[in-house]
Amino acid sequence: MFKPEGIIPAMVTPLTIDSEMNESALRKLTNYLTAGGVHGLFAMGSQEEFWAFSKDEKQYVWEIVVEETNRRVPVGPLSHDQRERLRDVLHGMKLI
């Protein structure tokens, strides 16, 4: 069971010039933070950008971050909506 302790940053979601999610930059950022010794990650969180993405886009970001961590650290979603957070957590559990 995950015990929240240590460094667990809320990640920014990198965007392209066209305001699309930048997958390559997201993968690099995930690996950079994980290699830097964080104890977990919150996807889509540091700029509260989760409100601007569709459900499918949020799940895709979640999938990329979970895939890139390769189970090295736990990944959690951020959202204002409790039901949405629960849906994202359940989706994430299917990925690991």
C-alpha cells in the first residue's frame, strides 16, 4: 500500500505551440523527475490544467505517465471532481 511521504510533485503537462499535449516532452519530464528521486507523481497538476482537457486526453496523459514510470513510483491524478479522480485511479490500476 502506498504511504504518502517524501517528494511527490504535481507535474505540469507540457503543451505544443498549438496547445496540444506534447507527448515527447511529457515522457522526458516523467523520466527526469523519476530519475531525480521523487517518491511519486501527480499527473496533470501543477498548473491545474486538468480542467482544459477532455476525459480521453486526461486518460492518455495518465497512461503515458504510468507507462514511463514503469512502476518505479506511484502515480496519482489531480482533479477538482472527486468522481473523476476515482475514475482516473481505477483506470490507472488497470495499467499496472
